[in-house]
Amino acid sequence: MSQARESSGEKRGPDGAASPTPAGERQAKGEEAPTFAALDLGTNNCRLLIAKPAAEGFRIVEAYSNIVRLGEGLSQSGRLGDGAMDRAVGALRICAEKIARRRCARVKAVATQACRSAANGEAFIDRVLQETGIRLQIISPREEAHLAVAGCLNLLDRQAHAALVVDVGGGSTELSWVDLRAGRLDMDPRRFAPQRLPVKAWISIPVGVVTLAERFPEDDADRPGWYRAMVEAMKADIAACREAEVVRPAFDAGHAHLVGTSGAITSLAGIHLGLKRYDRRRVDGLWMSRGECEATAEKLLGVDVKMRAAEPCIGPDRADLVLAGAAILQAVQELWPCERVRVADRGLREGLLMSLMSAQRKRRRRGRRGGAGQKPAEAAA
């Protein structure tokens, strides 16, 4: 199980970007800044981000990531497996300990596609509450898409006319077409709301790297044919979104770019850079050309899963999934061609933190008159 990509102490702006923070980082009148926690339980990964508000955003105090493969076998059985649930509960216990130790003022814990689609998803949510004290909320695909955009705001090129944010998960892929000329991208953090972002169209496809890899078992005898089959399958699903045609002119004119957020895409970026060890500071925000993305995928197609596992930016946890992620990205690039792709090692958790902090500011303003306080580790509604 991988935890190597997370760190603490990083400062990020209101859009999740790295940001300077003045000394002190305390509320008015010497009050200690509250701590917030955002937890994302996906089909493949369990991720936690704990942060404190800062003058220009937030400062990360602790981060945790563990590949649990909650959705393993779900596409065949329609249910979460016992082993997968045990792995997830084990990771969530660790998250609960970290949240308690940091005395988080508010916590937002969400579950996505695996729990949305599993017949025993709600029963699993109940088990998590009983065994860890964490109250998971199964969010809608729409909310998942908007939160991913919110977490990537600082990576959008304001000189472009449109952007397509591609959030590749383990069990689903969310695509959001953003109008970069519509404003509302740099709203006051005190009034931040993901649903107010200028997303012109979005689609959630119930296929991610885990489900795609399970649907198309790797064929060592014809790896290029196996890869092309994954690309074509994803293209058929993506093409169903007709609402996005309103921003097609920006793509045709070369005034648009992609933002790719997923473990698979950041792994591709690390391979492209030739990193001997994954370095988020070099990967997050990296610009890659379409040709560089395709060349990196081609390089990985030339080696088997054992050799991919030996790559430090992939490892054994992602070795059988990274090419499924590359296939999803290539499907998007073939249907929505643009030369530039920006790599994002950020997304839903950062969007959750921004929403939590915005809501807390509103509560503080209302509470000044009544003097009401909040208890640590209070779960967000």
C-alpha cells in the first residue's frame, strides 16, 4: 500500500496552489487557526488532507494516502468484496486517528463511485461509522466533478479561452469543460462555492482505471491492440456528451488546454521527467504536450507489468493500472484535441478544504453575535 506521495507543511492558495503564508498564522486576537480535514475514499485510494487556513489559502499540516482498491472485483460482482472493505476500514482507522490527534474543527469525508454503485455500499458506510467514527457521505458525480475543478483552479491558464479538466479515478472518470472567459474563477474565498464555477458542461463515466483494467485484462502477446481497445471503449463513452460542443470552437482554434488529475497521469509525468523518485513539486503544474503524453505511454507499452512496477514513479500498486489511465487520457485527446496538458497532483480533497473553510468563515461571522462555538472533530454536513 502506497503512502510515498504525501507530505506536510506545504502552503497552498485559495485555489489549492502553493502559497506563501505570513508568520503567526493565527486568527484575530491571538486565536489559534482551526484545523480542517478532507477525506476522499475512492475506488482505488483512500486520501486524507489536514490543513489550517492561511492568509492566502491554507497550509497543509498532514497528508495521508493509501491504495486500498475498495472497488476490486466490483465490476464483476456488483458488490464490495470483504477483503477490499477490510483494507479500506484499516486505512480509515488511521485517518480517524490523525483527525483526532490534530483536533480538527470540521471534517468532510466523502465516498465516490465504488460506494455509489455497489449493492452493499450503504451497508459499508454504516460499518465505517461504527468501526471508525467517520461519517462518510456518498457524493453525486456532479459534486465530484465540480470539486475536482475547484481543486485545480490555479492550474487553469487564464490566457486560454477554455479548459477540460479530466479527473481519472479508480471507478469513474469526470470530465468538466470550463469557460475561462466567464469570470468567477477567482472568487473571494469567503464566498467560494464549487457549484458557482463556470463549468459549461460535464460528464461522469462509470469507468476508471480499476474498472477499465478489469474489463480489458492485459495481453502481453498484443499489448498495442489491448491498449487501443481501451482507448476506443473510452471514446465511445466520452462522445456521448453533446452539451460540451458549445466550447468546441475554442479547442478548434487552439485556445484550450487539458488538466489531468489522477495517480496514473502524475505517474506518466514522473516517467516523462525521468525522476528517480516521485517529486510532487516537479510534477504538479507541469505542462506536457500531447506528443509527450503519447510518447510516454508508448514507452510503457514496451515493457511488462513487472518492469513497470520497478519504475519509482509507478510502483507495484499502480503497475497494472497506469496504462489504463494513459488510455483514458489518450481517448480524451483524440476527441478533444489540444496541444497542451497540465498535470495536477491535486483535486477533490483541495476542493473539499476550500468549501469547508468558506463555510466556516460564514459560520464565524454569524456566530460572533451569539458566541456559539464548535467542538473539535465535528463532521461537516
